[in-house]
Amino acid sequence: MALEIVSLEHLPNSHKVYVALFRDVQNAAFLHQQLLARNPQFEYAFIDASVVVSRLQLLSAVFKATSTAVNGALRTPNVHSEIVCAMSSSNNIADAYRRYGISPSTKDLIVVKVTFPGEDGAEPLTHDQIWEHLKTNVEGEALSITDDQISTTTDVPKVRKYYKLNGLKWLDDIKDEKVKQKEMESLVIGAMALRGV
């Protein structure tokens, strides 16, 4: 099963985080349309995997957005749209959706679902219910969300452009690809953390 439950420290036990990676998605336009229509059945963070460099980057955005939701300080309609915005290094919400969220041309997709009890006491969706919905509605190959899998989907030139990492000669001079990837991860997470400062 490719839907993973992730434990993030310092979040209430009532909040559960689920993540999945889908390669070669064939119906991104349909999924994008569901978000635009605000279909509650598709309340997920759909992130274009080409702009993700690591699991740590992804989980940093998830933690930041979920903490914001827990504290009642959302700037977007829900925790899932807040996750997409937390991926960004700028405060422009529309720009964040366009750059980091799903588009009709998305090929590789990371899906995040955060569940918690409803204000009316309704029980949150279970792992199996979420997985069944994703398997039914996302036409792509489900894979484990590891750094190795993520690296196969990353568009490095796009990441460098979006996070303003072009022209860093010292980064280009690093020969060891693992070291270069770790340095890029640090720069990207730093840019996300400094957003709006």
C-alpha cells in the first residue's frame, strides 16, 4: 500500500497526516478541476512532485500548515491549500497554487491528506477510506514516498528558479550529487521558513 501515515511531533494526536506519491498521472486535468470546483470529496493537498526535493521539505510544509490550522490562523480556505502555500518562498497565494499545486499538465503528484475530528463531532476519514478514494480517482502508479523516489520526479532547474537558487556557483561546483541535493534541500527549506520575514 502506498498511502503512508506520517507522525509529526508537536501536532495534536487527533490530527493524522497521510501522504502518497503517484507517478505518470493520466488524469491531472480531472483532479485539478475537482479542486477548482471545491469538491469536498477531493479535499487534499495536490502538490506537483517536480518542485519537491525531499521528504523533509514536504513534511516541513505539512507541519507549518497544520500548525497554522491548529492555531486558527489559516490564510487559505483549508489546511490542504495551506500546505500548498507553505511550499512557497513568497506570500503570494495565487503564485503558490500555480507553481506548487497540481495543474492539468502535472505528471507526478504528491497527495497529502490531514484528518481531524469535525467541529460537529464527525469522525475523520480512515486510512482505508482515503486509500480507496485515491486508488479509484488518481490514475497513476502509486509509489512509496522516499527521498529516492522523490528525486526521480524533481525538476532541478524549476526548483532552482522558483526558490531563486540560480547563480550559486558554489552549489554548481559540488561534484557529489548527494551532497548537492542536501545543500539544495537546506536552501529550499530555509527559503520556505523565511517567507514573509
